[in-house]
Amino acid sequence: MSNIVKTISTEIKNAIMKVKFFRYGKSDVQEVRQVTPFGIDSNPIEGLAGLYVKTEQKGDAVLVGYIQDSLTDVGELRLSSTNASGVEQSYTLFKNDGDIELNGNSDNLVRYSKLEDAFNELRTDFNNLVTAYNSHTHITTATVGGTPTPGVLTPTPTTGSPSIANILPAKIENIKTN
């Protein structure tokens, strides 16, 4: 036997999620264990409709899932969190084309180590050019009384500055990839 029930509250007792709900009306408050797929731990918001199921063991019942709108296509998996009012706060979407969306799809994550290697190479190349530019000299010719005077070596009048750019603040330590 099963019923669609409306959640009232949750409580964790001895590492077990217990969900309180109205079964047959406001005078019939029940509390049962929430059962979820392996590796998924969730805590439902108040007012969510769930599926209450009695088991073959007398007095043993569970809440096995919740009724909610689906936003996925065939073969996709979407995990999300909400605030207490049910407003979505974050999501991860594993798409059926192999892409993963993390709170949106308007930007990209990067492989930081590869980006850092390329950035450091570019910064080194730039700094080598600055050093070469700063150390070169000019041969100038002066005209004295209408007669050109042999060249005089003069240093570069305006020098460049080496880069101290750093991409370390862009690194997200708690998200990893291959």
C-alpha cells in the first residue's frame, strides 16, 4: 500500500533521516525513514509531496521519493539544492552528450594546470622581450655646425617593466578534473 503524502518536517535521528508528514489529514501525523539511492543524501523542504510505502514488515514503512517537475532529457541526471522556500540555489546537470553544467552554461571551467603552464610560458617570453628591449642601445648622430658627428651609444630612453601577473587567484581548489 502506498500514499502520496505532504512533508511537514525532517529530523536526523542516529544518522537516519526521518520525515514527518500528514498521511490522511492534519490529525494523522506519521514519521518514517527516508530511502534514497546509494550515495545521495538529501533533506526535503516542507510541503513537498512524497511517496509513502508500507513494507511487508508490520509497522515498517518508508518514504521512497518526491514528486517534482523534471527538467532533464532522456539519459540525463540533475542534482539540485533549494532554500527552505523551494527556490533553487544550485544544480549540476550531467547531460546525455557528456557535458556537465555546474550552476549554468554561459562560461567554462578550465584545466588550471594546463592554463598555468601556458600562462607562465607567455609571461617568461614577455619578460625576456622586456629585458632585451631594455638592454639594447641606440647609435645617435649629432650635427655640430653643419657637420655630422660620429654616433654616440645611448641607452634606451624609455624602458619596459617585467610582468608580475599572477593567475593563482583564479584557481578553484575544491573542484577537480582530469
